[in-house]
Amino acid sequence: MLLFVYNADSGLASALFDSAHKLISPSTYSCNLCALTHGLAGPKRGWAEFLKILPEPPEFLHRDDFLKRHPGLASTSLPAIFTKRRQCLQLLADGPALSQIHTLAELIELVGE
């Protein structure tokens, strides 16, 4: 299973702030994973279609929820993607790696491997 961790906090206020930030200053937005996979109104079509073909449904966590569940991974640079097997997480890509991805197609290629 894949676990995607956004570099954004959960909740309506955070979602509204993040949407405004993406609209006003997208180049300074701190969650490249969010920027690649979501538009202002929700998941991008290509991303949603890709998730449907994965062998297992992925899990998605915001930064605050991830840190509550996995405090031992607080030093991980977010956003991040992990593989999850029997509650063990293995890092697939962290913040610096994801910052090198510039298109949704590149992200899908990484995750598809």
C-alpha cells in the first residue's frame, strides 16, 4: 500500500488557506505533492484516474495527522510518499525528491514504479 503525506495540516481553515496560497503565490507553496495532485477544487483528473488503477487503495495523511501516528518519523522532510507493509513504513520519496518532480506525469511514473 502507498501512504501519501501532505506538507499541510488537516481541517477546513488549513484547506482554505492552502487554496488561497496556491492561487495567490503558487511558486512559494510548500507542498509540491499537493500542487501536483490537486487543483483549487479537488484532485486533478489524471491523478484521480491513476489512483483507481492502483492494486490497493492508497492512504493519505496531512502533516499533523502523520506526526500524531508516526512521531518517530518527525524528521522526515515533507511532503513524502511511503510504501506500507504490515504497519512498517519505507520511504519512497521525501520533500527534496518530490521538489524535483515538476509534472503530474513524472509523479505518476515515480509511483508506478
